[in-house]
Amino acid sequence: MSEAIDTSPAPEFVRPGSELDKRKGPIPAAADMPLEEINPVWNRLFSENRMLEYFERLRREDPVHFNESEVAGRYWSLTRYEEIKAVDTDHKNFSSAHGITLGFPIDQPLPEGALDISLFIAMDQPKHDVQRKTVSPVVSTRNLAAMEALIRERTCEVLDSLPEGETFNWVDLVSIELTTRMLATLFDFPYEERSKLTRWSDVATAVPGGGVIDTEEQRREELIACLVYFTQIWEERKKNPTGDFVSMLAHGEETKDMEPLEFLGNLILLIVGGNDTTRNSMSGGVLALNEFPSEFEKLKNDPSLIPNMVAEVIRWQTPLAYMRRTANSDCVVGDKNIKAGDQLLMWYVSGNRDESVFERGEELIIDRENARNHLSFGFGIHRCMGNRLAEMQLRVLWEEILKRFENIEVVGEVERTFSSFVKGYTSLPVRVTRK
């Protein structure tokens, strides 16, 4: 389970057709780019799977890398494990309250049409802890144990329905289907309408013009529709609580009187959080084991490696590429002087391949001894609340895959999400061979 983003408009230079995106033709090799021109938020680097060579160069030559834009102002890219973890764990000096994705300078008002919603990941102490504590019982150890049988039942149902000998999109038939079923359970959401949850998650994180939404106004309209739908559920749960996320928010002492947009903020956090990490790691694991087939053989020969393999897949995939913090005061990170108000992008996807921490970091090694030291869930007070649920869903999936399939072969072109924030897939064509 990952964490969500702000729904204010993204700076223009990361959008299709914007200045950065006007570079036509092939993406140049990282070594051919002037260092000062490298901008990791370029979405094409991710949709065309070219970002890793750029991060490797930044880790080596400029691990605290500066960019500035008229739209976003000053921002720094942290690409080494050491600096990322230091900033992530220092919530006193580096704030989440101004947003967790690259945005606008903090001294500027939001543009017209932006939804000013509040998420408890985008809060500082003490409010962060109070709101997080309200909903965390849903993913407690006891509740997770109770959910495992249902997760396994649904996983078996989905895997048993897959066609053999035919090409199909693993993203649609497995990854989205399983995560959406889980979301419906966590929200006690009408099961037959569960596809709405996937749609709202995609809308919240999409780049306008990238294939999901066309404009910011469309995003606003669809997320307001989400709020209207869940407000009806809220009113029902105030009278008849069921132990789901909405019930806990509706009855929590610190959350029961939330303003509508604060409620929407928490909904988006929980919807996206229950969707992106698990969904994209379900697809990423299949792709990784195709790229490193000897690791798949190792797994089939020793299924006891599944729990460690799950952690390694989450490291290798890194479903959310970065998180943002904002400097509260002038400070030094690495050897760079950071000004108060500067944005810092903690590039988890780069830190998870830092060779000083993860030897042969670009490879999937399912018995990697320190796989659990990955950055994908974050550290400190904002560590992913649902990390154990995500791990359990992935563990159960691979336990049931190994029981059924001799092979899952990627047989076509992989299509990736047009985003430098959500590192995921829209299409993963595969064929399965049953035992």
C-alpha cells in the first residue's frame, strides 16, 4: 500500500506538449546530456524506461542535483540512499505539509481550479499522527491475519480464470482486479461498482494529456464525484459502522468533523495507497522474473524464498518513484546549500539501486540479504501504513502462482505509465503455462 499525491495541477514542464516534452526523437543517452540540463521529472524517461541511466549518472556525479523552473521554483533531486534516508527521517527540518509531489513554490497561491485537499501524509506533527492512528487498526496484525483467507480465495479465483495458451494483459486481468477487490473490502464498498475505485485512483495520479484525463477540470469533476459518492457512504456508516476505513473516519474523535475536502484528501490517500504499490509490484514481479529467468528457476526450486522475493520485487520495481519534502529553513544536504522553501525530491527509485547499499542493484536477486532495506515504503513518521498488507497480498499471489503455473511468459511490448511519480504499467502481455 503506497501513499497518495496532491491533486493540484502539475507544473507545466512535466506535461505532454510542455517545454521538456518538446524534445522530439529518441531520448539522448544520459552521458550525452549536459549535467545541468538533466531533469528527472521528465515523464518520457519513465514511460520509455530510460530513467535508470540518468539516475546512475546523478548518483555518481551530482547526487544532490539542482533544477529551477518559473513554474515550480527551486527543487533538488536526491539520488543516493544516504541523503534520501536522512531527509525522509527528519520530519522536523523537512516538511510534508506543502505537498508530497513536485508542485508550486510555497509562497504562491494555488492556480485557479486546483483542489486544495489535505492528506495526512501531507501533514506534519501532531495532526499527522492523530489522523493516521484513526484508520491504522484496519491494517493491524490481527485484521491482516483475518483477511488472509479472503485474499487467498480471491487470488485463486482470479488465477483459475486466466486463459491458457492465449495472450492477455496481466495488468488488467490480475493486478488491477486483485487490488480493486481488496480496496472494495477495505472500504466496504459496493462490490459490483468496485471499478470506480480504480478509476479514481488513476485520475488522482494522472498527468493531464497522458491518456487518463485530458484537463485539470476533468480531474476536479471526477474527484468531486468521488467525494459525493463517499459522502453518502459516510452518512450510512455514521449510523451503521462496519469497521472499514470510512467507518473509522466517521467515528474517530479527531476526524468525525472533517471538512469535505479534508475527507476527500484522506480518501485519495487510502484509495491510491491501496492501489499503486501492490498493483504495480504484481506486474513488476512478473516482468522482473522474465528479465532474470534464473531467479524464477531459483524460486520454483525453493518456494520458501517467496517472502524475501516479495521485498526484492518491491525494491526492484519501486512503485512510487519519489516523494517530496520542503525545507523548513536554510540547511545543507550532501554538500549543497538548501534554502528555506526549496523542494527536495527523494528519488526512491534511484536510492533502491545505489550500489553502495545494493550490490548489482539493477538486477533482481530474490535471495538478496538486505532486500528489506529498500526505500519504497519510506521511513520515519510517513512510512507506508499498509506495507504489511501489500507484502501479504504479493506473498499470497506468488504462493498460488507457483502451485498453478509452470511459466508466465511476457510475449509483447510492455507499456509503462506516463508519469515520473507512479512507476507502473498499463500493459503487460503474457501467456501462462499451467502445470
